[in-house]
Amino acid sequence: MELRPGYKQTEVGVIPEDWEVKSLNELTTTVASGRSKVTSAYGSYAVHGSTGIIGFSENVEYEGNAILVARVGANAGKLNIVSGKYGVTDNTIILRLRSDAYLPFFWMQLESKRLNSLVFGSGQPLITGSQLKALAVSVPPLPEQHAIASVLSDVDVLLAKLDQLITKKRDLKQAAMQQLLTGRTRLPGFNSNFKYKKTAVAVIPEDWDIQKISYLLEDKSILEHLDGNHGELYPRSSEFKQNGVPYIGANDFVNSLVSFDNCKFLSKERASKFKKGIAKDGDVLFAHNATVGPVALLRTSEPFVILSTTATYFRCNEEKLHYHFLKFALQSSYFIKQYQAVMAQSTRFQVPITTQRKLSLVTPPLNEQRAIATILSDMDTEITALEIRRDKTRYLKQGMMQELLTGKIRLL
């Protein structure tokens, strides 16, 4: 491959001619395992381990800026930056850089190296100081190190702000659900002069009801589902195809919707043999086995999909219950408390189908259900848009790192 003018081929790839390649050993004054011990749950100085701060001590073994690398265990290769006075345990390697190496830049360099790829050992994953010392990295002039780190740090700040905003929006949605799904707050135009009534399980507006789920569905039999007696109907791994009828489980629930990106498929002939667990467009799905609680609305152009044993489908009686409202009602604190009480009495992490029939929902009139669902759906849409923006920004940062840390794009 012909090199661009001003670039050279090196052991780390093509880099600018005025950049160098050095081993991490040449850039550091210290590459060694920590020696600190945790002495208390609280104290003057934090003690860092492979997962971050794991305790405190009154003794100070280390001071100043450094990069920490988890040395052993599931987190081997994970990076952290520390400063001030602190302790470091022996399952973590501390890297101190020379004065001509800018720490934020080389932290980003190490991030791009994906140090977990160096980990070895199946019983106890491990990365060693010797491996890190031998690691080759590209080294631009110091001013360029600062410029690159500054640009990438600005992107990190943007990502942090987006994460904070997403968290805030989720908290606001949760608060709105608590108010709207219990009737503590009524939307404009819905019985502004209402009074409350006390029921056996909750205080609700006088024009609302508390009703069994089985009463609110299209027919009571649809809660029947795949159980332990379906025998040969349960698909074997060899029966799954690249396309066909989607086979959906709780792992396919993403942002309260069903995602088909990574789901399995069955042939139409094989899927036609199922008598239970057949869900259709507009059904609301509830994860009830192993992973309990996630809810998703099924939107599909397929005539039907097949559910695994991890999820139940609810099909609304449209004269009593709006499916968008049901999606949120199944996530309400009122409903969660009911199934958590059931789980507390069980030896398994599940909410049996027979029990689900007996659970109840707080239900406003149908037109108010639609209005509440619209408000909460709009909040979901806003959160999803922010998550998409954050993910695109994160992807953009990965591209920027590839270009800037290799010198393909120069800032100076």
C-alpha cells in the first residue's frame, strides 16, 4: 500500500513521520502491582481495586496522577484514572507516566488498545505488568497529545451530559407514571371535581376501578401459555432458522418494545404446530420467568409470533382496556408490588400464569386511559431520541479516536 506523504509504516501501523513508537515501559516511571490493604468501610483515603473504590484506609501508599489497570479477575484490563492521595490493592497495576507523556492522552491510547484482549488464563483471568511494559504505542509531540486529549475529552463531556439528561427524563417519566396511573394527578378535561374512594387495596378516584386482569382481556383463555407439559413442541436449537416466524423471549424486549434484531426464527410449518404462546400485533408482553418485570408492546406485520416460556402475552378487550395504557400499567408500582409479593413466596424467580390471572390493575375510563398513554408515550419517544443521539455520539467518538490516535487526522 502506498503511503501518504508525511507518513511512515511502523509496528503499530501507519503514523505521521514526526510521531514515534515507544513501549509503555519507556513512557512510565512505575508499572507495578499495588500493595495497599483495606482497613475500614470509611476512612481518610480511598483504596482502589479492580472494580474501583473498594474501601478506605488511614495509610497513604500512593500520591499523584496515575492510571490503574485491573490485573486479575473478570475485570482484568479495565482502566481507571486516580489522583490525590490513595491506596491500590495488589489485584491492580499502577502506571505512573513520565513528564513528557500526557496522562489523559495515553489513557485514551490504552482504551483504544482494548487491554482485555491481552488477558490470559481460563481459571483466573490475568494481565501482567510485563505485558503492559512491552505494549507499543504511538507517541505524538507533547502539544499534539494535549490537543487530541482535549477534543476527545469534550466528546466525553457531551456524552456525560446526555447520560445525565436521559437519567433525568427517566426519573420524570417515573414520577409522571406514579401520579397519572394512580389518579393522584388528573389530566385536564377529566373530572376536575372528582373525589377519592377507598378500596380494599388502594385509594383511587371515584370514577376509576380496580379490576382483575382476566376481566380486562379479550378472552380469559389467552393467558394460557407454554408450560412444562408442551413436550416435543419446545423447539430444539437445530430447528431455528435465519428467517421465518419470529420466536420471541424476554431478551428481545428493548425500550418497552419488541426488537427483532437478534431474535430467533422458526419455519412457518414448525411454528404452525404451536397451540399456545401465539402472540399478535398489539399484544402486550410481560417477562414472567427468570427475568421478571420487563414489559414490551408487540408491533409486527407478521400474522403472529411465537413466545418462549419466559414471557406472557396480554390481549386487551378494546372496550375495557387500551393496549398502550396496559403497557404502562404493567410497569406501575401497584402492579409491581403484586407480583413481587408472589415471587417472595416462591423458590423460583417467576410469576406463574395462574397467578397472573388473579392480579389486578387500576383502570380509569377508556378515554382517560388513551390520554394517559399518549402523555407517557411522548415521554418515551423523547427518551428514545436522546438515547439514539447518545449512541450516535459514542459511535462518532470511536471513529474520532481511530483517526486522531493514529494521526490520520492532525490537529496541529
